[in-house]
Amino acid sequence: MKKIFILSLVLGLGLFANAQKYAFVDTEYILKNIPAYEAANEQLNQASLNWQKEIEAVYAEVETMYQNYQTESVFLSNEMKVKKEEEIVQKEKEARQLQTRYFGPEGELGKKREALIKPIQDDIYNAIRELVDEEGYAAIFDKASGGVVLFSDAKYDMSDLVLEKLGYKK
């Protein structure tokens, strides 16, 4: 009797597990098919390049100041040497602060990325959520997020459905 109960339990759990619906999406694929994402990335790249040029210009100024200091140091008094060294250190500090302001953890690039990319990601999440609710999926996995998916059958790929929900038809 005990064996029959255990066998029934195992079979019941197996049937329950089979009743669950799973699917996957490829967010990289989805993002590449959204023109607004490509435009946002281009804006971020352009801003990053401009900020990098600005920082490099300040570092170039530091380098010029240092080279001038080395050339002139033999003619400068100790007081003037200290003053020039302080100016160079201050300019270098300014360059580092600029770098942190643009590219640091709370920097402009992060804020700009948040403003441009997050709404697109939220739209994707909401479209996936709608599909989950409509189709009754237990879980949806993302192939692009680095999760280990050893095999995925293309018939369970909902990426195109997500794009359709977002208004981008393939």
C-alpha cells in the first residue's frame, strides 16, 4: 500500500511539473530590433566620446604644464617651483574629478543610460509580463542574461512575440 501511495505521489508530481509552461526570450535580440534602443546607444556612445575628449584635453594640459615646469625649473626659485607643482597637482585633480563626474558610479553616463535605456527595458519587461499573464507561463528565461540554458527549442522562443507586443513586427 505504501509503495502504491509513493508511486501515485511521484506520478502526480510528474504530471504537475509537465503542466507548467516554460519559455525563453533573448533580450539581446529584442533590443537589437528596437530602433529606439539603437538610437539611445548611439547617444550614449556620442556623449561618452565627447566627455572622454574633454578629459583627455585636461590631461594633455597637465602634461604640457609638467613639461613646461621641467624646462623652466632651473630658472625658478623654490617658492615658484612649489607654486607650479601645486598648480599641476590641482589641474590633475580637476581631471580626475571630471572623470568621476562623467564616468563614476553616480556619474553622468550612468544617469543618461538610466534615462534612455531603462524605459525601453521596462517596456520589454511589461510585454513579457503580459505574455506570462495571457499564456499562463510558469517561468520565462532570458538566454542573453548569462543564465545557463543548455538547450532551447526555437518553438518556445517568445522574443518575436515580445517584439510584436511592443509594436515591432518582424
